[in-house]
Amino acid sequence: MMSKLLLICFLFFLSCSHLLLSSSFSFSNSTKICPHGQALALLHLKKSFSIKNIYSDYFEFNHLPSYPKTEHWKEGSDCCSWDGVSCDLVTGHVIELDLSCSWLSGTIHSNSTLFRFPHLQRLNLAFNDFSGSSVSAGFGRFSSLTHLNLSESGFSGLISPEISHLSNLVPLDLSWNDDTKFARDGFDSLVQNLTKLQKLHLGGISISSVFPNSLLNRSSLISLDLSLCGLHGRFPDNDIHLPKLELLDLMDNYNLGGNFPRFSENNSLIHLDLLSTNFSGELPASISNLKSLQILLLFDCQFSGSIPASLENLTQITSLNFCYNHFSGKIPNVFYNLRNLISLDLSRNNFSGRIPPSIGNLTNLYELDFSDNQLEGAIPSHVNGFSSLSSVRLGYNLFNGTIPSWLYTLPSLVELDLSHNKFTGHIGEFQFDSLETIDLRMNELHGSIPTSIFELVNLSSLKLFSNNLSGVLETSKFEKLINLTYLDLSNNVLSLTMSVHSNSMLPNIAFVDLSNNNISGIWTWNMGKYTLYHLNLSNNSVSGFEMQPWKSMQILDLHSNLLQGPLPTPLNSTYFFSVSHNKLSGEISPLICKASSMEILDLSYNNLSGMLPHCLGNFSKGLSVLNLRRNQFHGIIPQTFLNGNSIRTLDFNSNQLEGLVPRSLIICKELEVLDLGNNKINGTFPHWLGALPKLQVLVLRSNRFHGHIGFSKIKSPFMSLRIIDLAHNDFEGDLPEMYLRSLKATMNIDEGNMTREYMGDAYYQDSTVVTIKGLETKFVKILNTFTTIDFSSNNFQGEIPECIGNLNSLRGLNLSHNYLIGHIPLSFKNLKMLESLDLSSNKLSGRIPQELTSLTFLEVLNLSQNHLIGFIPQGSQFQTFGNDSYYGNPGLCGFPLSNRCTTDEIPYPSQEIEAKFESGFDWKITLMGYGCGLVTGLSLGCLIFVSGKPEWLVWIIDKNIHKIVRNKRSTRRRGARRS
């Protein structure tokens, strides 16, 4: 009896053991032999992939172990002992495949032997390269699967709806497979069917739906990552009751909005990421419910208002990022209890006031960023510790005072950015050499550069520009800065002494800007022979170079120095080369055309001479700017330009060039500025330039052009032109009405709704010289709203076209020194933006329209040397013009001329008043009769009604109206004097 009982107990034990073992899995090697069919399936799977380690950098950076696990799979050995394979301890069935980080590369087809393991419970293929594969229906056949991870493995295309059949899944991770998306309703089905999910990571998968409310009812959820999924609409406003949820990541769903998520007090949230979403509103006081929260990322949202004081209850917080929102008000003094805080970023908001003193208690702080706000006052002078502080960014604020001493004594400091503030005083001495980046630009610091900076052996970037630093820098001081790649000391008062042994210094330097200092003499500091790509020495007194050894130079800016001798030839790699405003002489060598990367070539304001190389117009397809202004070049303009060229600016002004304007310019479709002024170019007007769609500035002044401008066969020529200067040529005939009608860029400019920009780009901005307001003015930059027309000093004749009045955004108009006749067009009253009008030295006649007094921006008016007559209009800007505006018109009278007006010279009523008489009847005439009696008034009214407008009667009424006007004016003047 006892033996039977023992036998029953033993059998029961075996049965329980079998059940226990069959449901378990192990990451260690199994002692059982797996079925032969499964081993063959695994070997076939191995052969379907090649081995490529495309994630090596990622593995190394994140310290992830990786190796080709399948390389050790050998035929004849027990597959349950193979790397990444785990089997049931009883049946030998493969129940787990962990091939993550295995360097696999290839395509998983629908008939892959991967899908021949029906007992599989765990499958991890993360961090491989299965490009061309899709999450196919085969994955849905693993009915026992509880764990699935296919993240970052190159899957693409539609995710099969069968994935939602895996109802036993606990974690599901499909994240970061580019171009992968759910079929229509596929995501909703997955959420509905996978009721056991604890971890759902779908980052980067295209869902393109609203946030599913049902997910907020899954009390089992621990981790939810739906970042960059194309979610849109509004996040639910109701309270979130997910007591186990530790991670909620919704970042990069740009169209997902709503208020800050409301969590009940019973929550376990550790990580909340709303980065780059459209969440908005104020942070609620209930944020204090998140007592376990460690990471809160609200970067690039639309939150506003002040930070609630209840933030002080987030005592577990380690990372707080509110960057790029609309928060305002003072930063609350809530940091006393947040001692675990490692990263604090409140940059790019509208915070004001001072830095709260409790910041000094964040002893574990690693990163502090308050940049780009409106903070002011002095930085706190005392802090407790900050021994781990690595990065301090306080730039773009209104801080003032001196830089506090504790910032020089931080032992772990790597980055210091105090740029764009109002700091004063000297730069102190740094006590530790951990610094890699120093940015103190755009302050009011003075004195010399501290010697400790030249001891910072790890320093890679030094930006001290736009201060008032002074003193003599010796190049030998840079000897220890072997890691320096970026040096900008521009806009100071520094001078430089170059050592004969300085060439080997700064071996890794890439960017140097020493412009706007007091550097003089021959440049001998040839640092960065193989690494330097940007050198700016402009606005100094450098007189020459010992040599130019650089092999990688891309940007070389030497303008406004004292360079002499022949023009240096730029390297083939150089795309920006400026030596303008120097004293260079000689000819341009044809070797310059080997600089095939050139985009901006500025040789202006030198003493260069000779003929231009024929290749100058076609040596670089990327050439954008060619500026040869103010030299002594002669001969013709280069005649050939490359098809598809990028030329935007051609400035040959003030040379001795001759010949015709080359017709090949017609292929320069990007041309915006063409300045050929002050040369000896001849021929007729180049009407074909009207076909250039982007031409905005055309200067042909002071050449030898002649003939009628005539008409154009182009339907709408010069539609982008807004600055045109044809002055001092021999053009004749009528003003070109057709072209004037086409100048759309001078009409209806809505300056209130357009961004005011300057022509050019970051490296080069266009300039021009125009005669405006009576003076020759150099525009160092050309504003995109500036417009002017100058046709002066030609032989134009005929009347001024009325259509000029349509150019209502015109700033300057100069038609002086021609042979124009007729009246000043009444349409000029529409030129509301006009600042300068010069019609002098013509043969204009008639009166000055009273309506011109409505031009309230008019600063300069010159109507001298014409045949104008009558009363000078009064009021508005006309009160500011002196005698010079009108001299040479003996028929004019009134202020400011000493010639008083007689009764006959008093101005007629405006055309609006006169028009009321044209109808033949006006009630004002009838009402005038009340002074003499009702009968007389009615009689006059009837007389006019029957006979029209008798001249004798109009003359009497007109005369009396002006007497009344004069009487009222004199009464006002007397009243003003009495007051």
C-alpha cells in the first residue's frame, strides 16, 4: 500500500515537473537535443543572411554587446546550445530566438524558415539589417508568442493585420523601422486585441490617427512609446488612471495637441516626453502628483504662462527641459528640494527677472541652460558646490555686472556660454583645464585675454568677438591649444605679434576670424596648413603674406586691408574670395579660372588693370557674385557664360570697359544685379534684358548708350526690376511708357506683411551707388523694399507719362536734365512712398498740383529750371522746401520765394471742387444767395441751369472763394499770434 502511494506521488511529481518545465524557458544552453527538423530550419535561416556590422558605431557608443551569433551554428551539434537559441527543457522545441545585435543582413521572405517554429514564445531580431522585409503575416502565426522585438532592423511597408492575432503579447517593440506603417484600422485592431500588453513601443511607425482613448484604460501598461507616429488631433483631457505606467513618450507628433496630461495621484510615472508636439496651455498645479517623475521633456511645444510653484514637489526629477516654449514671468524659486536634478533647460522662452537663488543648491547639476530669455541682473555670486557642472549656457539675455568668480573654479566645466549679454569688467583666470568651449561674444568685456585660456589644452572653440578686448597677442601663446578648431576674436582692439616658430601651432584649426582689430604688417602665421578652411582678416592693416600654404581653404576674406602687389590666386577649393578695398595692382591672371569651386569673387576697389580674362564668365558653374567695381580694367566684358550658371550679381561699375553689353547674359536666369555704370559701354538700350525673370537692379549710368529705348517684344519686361539707373547717357525720344507700366516690383509693396531683408546671402550682401535726394549715396546693403528710377541727364523729350503714378511704392524718381514738356502729372499724388522727386532742368509748364502736398514722405523736391507758373502749394512737406527747389521758374510765387502772388496767381480750387461745377448746378451757389435775398439766389441758380456755366460768373465766384480762403488764413494766423 505504501509502495503504491509512493509510486503515485512520484508520477505526480513527474507530471508537475513536466508541466513546469514545458512552460519555462532558459537563456542558458539546454541539455536536450532539439528535433532534427528545427536544426535544419535554423541552418537554412543562417544561410539566408550575410554578416554586416552596420550598427558598429551605435553599439560602441551605447556599450551594447554585439557579435555574429549565427557564425557558431554548426551542423551536427545540438541547436539548443547555439547562441541565441533556447529550447523547452522537456520537448526540445525552440521557444526563444534572440538574434538581436547579430550583424544579420538580408531579407525575411514570407516563406522563410523563421516561421517554422510554432512553439516560439520569445522572438528578438532587434538591431539587424533586414532591408526589404516587411512585418508579414508569418509573424502572426506565432500563437504562443509573448515577447516580440523587431526594433531598428530595417523593416518597411505595411504591417500585416495578423500581428493583432498575437493576443498573448506582453511587450511589443516594432520601433524605428523607417517607412513602416499600419494598414487602415490595423493599429486600432492591435490595441483592441492585445489586452495583455505591458510594453508597447511603436516609435517611428506611421499610425496617422488620433490618440486611442482605449489605451488609457489598460491598467497593465508600464511603458508606452508612440513617438513620431503621425498622431494628430487632441490628447484626451480626462484624468489618466494607469497606476503602473512608468514611461509615456509622444515626442515628434507635431499635430498632436491638448493640455498637459492629467495623472491621478496614484501613478508611477517616471518618464514623460512631449518633445516637438503641439501641447499648449499652462502647466497645472497638479503636476505635483507626479512624485516619481524623473524625466520631463517639454522641448518645442506651445506651453505658456508661468511655472507653478508646485514643481518643487517633484523631488525625484533628474532632467527638466522646457526649452522652446512660450513660458513667461519669473523663474520660481522652487529648486531647494530638487537636489537630484542633473539637467535643467529653460532656454528659448520669455522668462524675465533674475536667476532664483535656490539654483545654487542643485549640487548634482550637470547641465544648466537659461539661454535666449529676457533674464537680467547679476548672476548669483554664491553657489554650493556645482562640482559636476559641465555645461553653463546663459547667452542671449540681459545679464550685467561682472562674471562671478565661481564660474572660473568649476572643476568639471566643459562648456561656458555667456554670449550676447551686457557683462562688463575683465575676464578672470580659469582654474581648471576641462573647458572645451568658451563663448563670451557680444558683451562689454575689456582688458586683455587671460593667460589661463592659453593653458586650456582641451579647448576646441574660443569665441570672444565683439567686446572691447585689447592688448598684444603673441602667436607663441597658442602653442598648447592643439585641439583648437574654432577661433573668433573679431571686433576687438587686439594686435598680433607673430613668432617665427608659430607655423606648427594650432595644427587642427579650421575657422579663424580676427577681423576688425589692429593687426598690421606681413602675415606670417601659417597655422592649420591642412585643416584651415575659413580665414577672415578683413578690416585690419595687413600689408601682405609671406606665403599661403593652406590646402583646404574655402573662405578667404581679406577685404579692407593694405594689401599691395599682384592679385593672389585662390585655391581650387576656395568658394569665397574677397580682397576688395586694398591696393592690389597688375592684371588678373588666367590661372584664377582654375578655381572651379568659386561662388563669390570680390576684387572691387583696387588698382587692378588690364583686360579681363575671357574665361572669367564661365570658369565656375557655381559662380554667384563677380564684383570688379572701381578698378582700371579696359577692353570688353567677357562674352561667354555657362548654360545653367548661378550668377546672381555682376558689378563692373567704374572701370574703362567698352563695347556692347554681351547678349549671352540672356542665359543668366538667376541674375538679380547688373551694374555696368561709369564705363565706356556703347550701343542702344539692351531691351532683351527684360526677359531675365529675377533682375532687380539695373545700372547703366554714365556710359555711351544712345538712341530711343523704344518698345519690347517681351510681353511683360522687367517685372522684378525695382532699381533702374540710366542717367548720364544719350538716350532720346519719349520716356519708355511700356517699360514703366511693367515695373510690377515698384507697385503695391505691402511692407507690413513682408520680411525686410537685404539682397545677398550670409557671406556677401549686394551694394550699389545711386543718386537720391540730390546726393550720390552708397547703399552698403540693398533693402528688398527700396525702389528708385533715375533717367536724368539724357535727351528724353515729350510729356511725362501718367502711368508713373501707378508705381506707388517708388522711393526715388529723377527725370532731371532732359527736355520734358507738359504739366506735372496729377497721378503723382499716388506716389505715397516717394521720398525724393527731381524734375529739374526740363521744360515743364503749368502749375504745381496742389495734390502733391499729400506726399507725406517727400523729403527732397527739385523743380528748378523749368517753366512752371502760379502759386506754390502749401502744407505738409512743402513747408520744408527752400528756394532751391523752385529757382529758375520766374512764373512761380508764394512761400518760400520772395515773389508774392497777385490775385490772378492765387491757385484755382482743386479739381474735386471744380468738378462740382461741371454738372451745371450746385446747391452752394443757391445758398450763397441767402446773403442778398432768396430771390437773387434762385435767379442765379436758374440762370446757370439754363445757360450752363457762364465764364464771367465763374470768374466772380472763383475770385470771391479765394478771398474767403485768404481771410480765413489771416484770421487763423492772427489768432495763433495772440495765443
